[in-house]
Amino acid sequence: MSRNRKHKRAELPAGAGALEQPVQRKRRFGDRSDGYRLRSLQPMSKVSPYIMPDRSGASVYFHDSFEITEVKNYIRKKRNQGLNGFGIMHVILAGYVRVVSQRPMVNRFLSGQRVYSHDNDIVVLLTIKREMTLEAEETIVKMHFSPTDTADDVYHKISKLISENKEANPDSNFDNTAKILNFIPGLLLKNAVWLLKLLDYFGLLPKKLIEISPFHGSMFITSMGSLGIPPVYHHLYNFGNIPIFLSFGAPRVQTELKQNGTPVQRRYIDYNVVCDERICDGFALASAFKLMKTYLKNPHVLDEKPETVCRDVD
């Protein structure tokens, strides 16, 4: 795994809750419409994308779980505050957004054998079914978060998008584009996808296409818990640039022993992460995963905006 220089820590002003959106970087030649090229990485970080050119071949797999007593109490509190439907998904996403604010290297991606950062734009994709039936159609929603978002901010953004996409007969931009592509004969479609990959490689894919693409973003998340099954290890896509796929399962009961030898039953949720190892070194990834665990153990800290927001290297 590659080694990277230390990221910058940007202090928020006193009363940081007033800060809604950190200052964006200035665009420079070589940047993309969806990211900023990182030019000060160490040599190995620049060489490894050529050694491991495909995202699927540079994937690392991570499994962990968290005890949900505090999360359940937190969810109950938020629902009592009027956040109907607030659940595990919101807590995990709020925790991920907070991790990005402190470990910005997990918001990087690779394209054209170069490393980029989404910077302050945290782009999460989620597949939803308009109804929980076998026949119901699926659609993909793309959510944009800021490093300063709280759990309430995450809840309201998710709820708005899901509500819009579950209305009667609403075709998303992705759905409409997929329908158009469906009319293209197979051989021509293959060439069309090749052209899209070529444009994406050189950072020339139009911003509107990137916005509707389900293959471009910071992370793809899926809930196996809503289906009542354990989490899967979902592959990364070679098309696009999503570097992280997170899957979490249904709660499970585990019997453990207290220090005095008394058995006790605790409830856990398992989650699996597949990550493009080229975005940062193993120490940084481990640090991000451990930080995520602390937020899931104490989700109440997600009610407040972070005191500081770290910025990635230039």
C-alpha cells in the first residue's frame, strides 16, 4: 500500500456550528470536475496505479462489527425528536461523513492512473426499491454530504432524496439514461461504453454524466439487514471511480461472558468493507476504520458539528 504525506488540519472558527461548508480548493490544470488531483503524494502512490491498474485487482477486504446498545438508544432518542424512520443507515452514514472530516484520505479516488480527492464533497450512492416486493423496480440515489454535516443533516438529506425517488412513477436521471442506452445495439453499446471509459480516463467526461452515473462517488452503501441476511463483500467497479463499498447486515445475538463469568446476550451488527487500497496507506485506512468504530460506539457525538475539519494534501 502506498504512503502519503500528512494531511492538513483546518481549524474551524469558534462556534464552529455556524460553518456549513468549508472553503473549496481552487481548480488547477489537471483537476477533474468531480475531484482535485493530489500532486504532492510520495512516489509509490504515483507508481502503484500502474502496477495495479484495475480497481478490482487492488481491492482489500475488511470485516468488523459493533455492539448496538448505544446505537439503539440513540435511534430511539432521534425518533422521539421527530425524525421518523431514523435508523442504522443514518447512523452509519453520519459516522462515515464524520470520519471523512477527520481522515480525508478515504475520500480519494483513482482515475486515469492518478489520485484525486473529492475534497469537501462526500458523494454516497444507495440502491433503493420503491416497494419491498420482488417485482418492484430499483433505482439508485446519489447523495452529497459536507464534512460538517451532523446526524440530523444526514437524515434530512437522505429522507428528501428517498422521498423524491419513491413517488409514483418517478424515473431518475440514471433510469432515463439507462433506458436510452438500452435501445443501442450491443456492439454499438460496447463501443459507446469504451468511449465513456476513454473520456473518463482523461477527465473529460461531462459533469452532468458524472452526476447521474452510479459508478462515480465516494462510497456505495447497501443494507443487507433490510433483507434479513448477513452482509456481503461487494466488488468494486472498474468503470467509474468509487473506491469503497460498504455492506451491513441484520442484527445478530451473541452470548458473551462477563468478567465474573456470568453469561450475557448482546446484539451486534456486522459490516463488510471492500476498499481500493491505492487511495492511501494501510495505517491511514486502519485509523479511519478505528475512528468509525468510536463513532458507532458513541453516536451522540454526531449531533454536533466537528470542532476541526482536516484537509487532504495538495
